[in-house]
Amino acid sequence: MFASALAPPAATAAEPPSIADDPLLQSHLLHRLVERERSPLLVPQSIRHAQVPLLRPPYVAHAVSALDCEHATHDITLDPETGVTKATLQLQVKATHSPLASVSFAFDAGLETEGIWATDRKVIVGQAMLAPMRVVRVDLDPPLAPGASTVITMPYAGTLSCATADGGSITCSKGAEFSYFAHQSIFPYVFDPEAPEDFVLDGLTRDIVLRVPAVHDVVATGQKISETLDGSTKISRWSIDKPLSRVVGLYAFAGKLGLLPVGGRTAPTTFIFPSPEKPIDRDLVSWSTPALEFVERTSGSRLPFDRSLSLVRLPQTFGDPGTATFGMTLLSDSYARMGNILYEETWAHENAHLFWGVVVPETNSNESRLMSEGMATLTEIDYTFARHFPAEDRDLYLARRFLPMGLDLRVSGKDLPPAQLTAGMDLPQDFRTRRYTLWAYYRTAITLDHLRVTLGEDVFSNVLTDYVARCRFVGCRPDVLREIASEKSGKDMQPFFERWVTANERPRVLVGFIPANGGADVELTKGDDRPMTLELWLGLANGARVKRRVDLGPHTTRIRLDAPAPVLTVAASPRHDVLVDVRSLVDGDLDFDGETDGFDVLRCAPLVGRRYDSVGATGLWNVDERFDPRCDANGDLAIDDQDLAAMAAQFGKLRAR
Ligand SMILES: [Zn+2]
């Protein structure tokens, strides 16, 4: 039903449905997904907040972890029906810049360790319960010297409790049909107890061996290496052979799994779902190849999962909204309630993370989500346009999708940190979902689209291709994007990043023009002397639109722009609107024809009575994108008679000649 928010104008005649009518929708539609996608931030926070001295290291702001996880071998014998588990983890760790004193592991409370040792040194083991997890702390004696490595071996066994955590989520679900084992259940979550919130990418590789009764199907995170039978045991081997952050999710599924092949892909690609098959399963399969091809086109390269790719529908009952990890995308069927277009779009978002976050990780996910959530959000919007609205004007479609996000930012994001945190900045500890969404998803995607218009589509596309080549399995920071954008465009992109990536600016630019023979003389004025590039749109008497990218110098820039027909209007691309306050030099001239006249009122009169209501950052989905902020003269987020009267008072104003 929310498809109306995405449909072309003709289909948006109905008012968007009220979110208040549906208890399911009262929280953010993406709420659970956002929660999951920031869960690497939350697990260590819950550990730090726990009232267990062992688990509560003295909090040191900006503590930098010395833990570098190099390689993990997981050998897990599991009965998915009973949860009886016997496993061994071998973890090779290295100390980076300073001595490494401890390593911690969190896993299902029903499992217990059976003696832990490390090569070349003693270990002191402490443990505590943090339901539904058991947390084991291993102190190394002596601590590892900088640059030195050791292998910690931890056998553990017992019966999985698969208990429900505060908030209702589970980390595992036993059963014969579709059993589910996530990170922190059979796979220990590894962290540095001295700096649990530090996420500098450590580039961990893993080998996973799962041994289950032969009757079960089994799928795990990673690329499938082999599946063999040993008597009544099925041995399934999976590999994460490229560096991955230790906090990225691990999963295993076993039982009588629903399995459907996804056609049209070179790599064996399988859709995995809980039986019985639902119509939505065929839909998800049919969306998978287009989504995967789209994210590959965007990134300019093929996904590197040649041996296998697993795409999973999670049942709503697990409370796991989904995520993407190495060779595996997961999404809850609870998103089906949003209607097929948005479900497909969310599927594209998660699959986009196979690149943006997995193959191409950020150096530090606490510093910025520009090239993970930002790229995934930009890709989902681009995907929906390409799949469902290709006949629409693309610029106007994109501007309409970003408009509600921009209004949400204006209303609720005034004191939001910039997209890239600079030295000494932290995300606030109480950063709730709504503000995290504005920061990690909205501002980043808007900034990337603004960058795309600034650079031009082709240059932006080349920048992404280079970024992927350079950052593939290596953590990159937004500075690398800036460097590549500068190289590819031949312009210094530092001013762009200073305005919109490491700060939150919305500079005002005044546009004026005088029609001239063969074009227009255009004047652009802003209040500072830093460079900026805008895509200008010339509206011509023959109905055509001509686009010209113009570099603005200090303060006022004057330029002659050629056009094949008389120029009636000069405006900026509406895709700049969220981040640049572009106005006509003539007050009240909303259509940028250089005059304040009846046409400006005509533009706004049909919108009288509209108001912009943001419901918990759901702006992306449920607001009326036809709200035109330029018609809201007094900026109170309602278009009313006052606004029209203010416009009428400007009547008859003409450009200075
Ligand atoms: Zn995401």
C-alpha cells in the first residue's frame, strides 16, 4: 500500500495512508533493519552497560583496540533439532600498535568452554552470563607484544538455549524444518574487552566446518567449498577467504530447507526459505537476478562470490530483519507488508550491501556510513527507478525521493553530526534509531546524489568503479572517495567535502539571468568564496531543457550560457535542493523565470492545505512528496493562505535590467 509514495504523479492522487491506523507501522518501517544494521554498535554497548564487573571495562573515549583477528577456524558439530553442540574455535590474533592483553568471546549461554589455551603463553579465563549470552574473557599472560601473533584454541559444548533477548530477538532457533543459528549462538562474537566499541576493520578470514545429521540440508555464511557424507554425518565446508570485519554477521541454517535456484547468474546462487513455499518466494527469486546485476553495474565490477551465493528469506517470527554478509543476503518477510515495490527495493538495499559494506568495507563504521548505508540507500532508489519508473523524468523522480528525507533532516537533523565524524567526535551514546537513520542513511544518500549531479553521471560512475577497485577488501575512509573524485573530475573536491561531508552546510545561491541572443547571461551569487559546482537547467521557449554544469567562483559568478532557443527560465537541478538553498534573485519568483507573477501563485495554489508531517523519520515512505518547500514561504511546513499572500505581495517584481 505504500507503493503510492513511489509511484509516478498520476498514481499519487490518493492521500498516503495514515501510519497511525496500523500498529505494525507505528514505529519506523525500516526500524528493525536499521537496528540490525547497527547491531555491531549495540552488542559491545550492551556488554559495556552490563552490571558485571568482568564485562565492564573502564570506559575510555576513543579507546583504540590492539586486537587484529587474522584467521578463524570453526569446527562445529550440531544437532539442529536438539541444539546439542560440540565445537572448537581456533583464532589467530595479532597485536597491532600496542600490547594485546585480552580477547573476549560471546556465545549461547547453554554452551560451556572445555579448557582454553594459547600457543606460547598462559591464559587466565573469566566468564560471566549476559543472557542469552555467555561471555568469556581470555587474558593473555604475558600480553602479546605489538606485531606478535598467537593462536587461541577454545573448545566449547553443550545444548543451545536459544533464549529470547531483551527486545524479543533470538540468536538461534532449533528445529527439524528451518533451524537458524546466528552470530553469538554457535559462532562466538569476538571483541576486545579493553576497547569493545572500536571497529577498525581487522580483515579476518574464516574456515567453517559444520557437521550435522545426514538428513539435514545445511547452509552457512561464506562460499561453499564442499559437502560430503561420513556415515550418518553430513560435513559441510564454507570459506570466508577474503578479509571481513570480525563484527559482520555469521549464520548457519539447517533442516528441511526450502531451496530454489536463482537462474541467470554465473555463480551458483540459491534462494533459501522456510517451507512451505509462499508466493513471495517466487517474487524474491524473480527480483534477485535484476537486483544483483544492478548492484554489479553500479559498482562497475562482478561480485566475487564465484563458488556460491546464498539469498535467504527469514520468517518474521525470528525477529531478525536481515542483513548482508560474506556471500549471503538475508531479509525478513515482515517487509512484505510494505507492498511489493518497497519489499523489492529493500531486497535491492540488502543485496547492494554485498558490495557496500562487505566487499568494499569502511575502515571504521563508527566514523562514517557514507559508503555503506549511503550507497545502499542510493542504490535502492536508483534500482526502483530503473525497474519500475524508467519512463519518468529521472531527475524529477530522484528529487522527489530525496525531498522528504531532506525535510526530515531540516526538521529533526539540525544538530546531527556530519556524515563523516572528524577527530574527537563520537556518535552520541543515546543515538536512537530515528537519528541514526537520518545520519547513516538519509544524509549520506542525499550527499552522494548531490555529488553525482556535481560531478556528472559518467564521472560519478567512474569514481565508484575506481573506489571499488582500490578499496576492495581493504577498509577505505571517505577521504579516498574525495581523492578519486578529484582525480576523475580534474577538480579539487576538498571544498565539497568540507561543506557537505565533514560539515552540514546548506549554502544559499541566488540565480539571476537576462535572455540574450543565442542563450542567456547568468549571474550566480553566494555568500562565500569557496568553489562549488551546480547543474543549471535552462528552460527554453521550444519546451526543451538544456543542462549546463557551472563552476561557481568566489561570491558572484557571471557566465554566458548558449542555448538553441530563447531562454525562459534558469534554475538549478532540483537534485541539489536538499543541500543547496537555490533561489531566484527576484523575491517570490518560484519558477525561476525572473519575474514574480501569476505563474508562481499558480504553482502553489493547488498545494494550499498541504502540510509536511514526518512520522519518526519514515519520510522516505509515507509523506506526500508533492509538498513544495518553495511554496512554504514562512517555512512552517504548511502551505497556506499566508504563504500565498506573502507571494502576492511580491507581485510584479522583475529582474533588474
Ligand atoms: Zn543497510
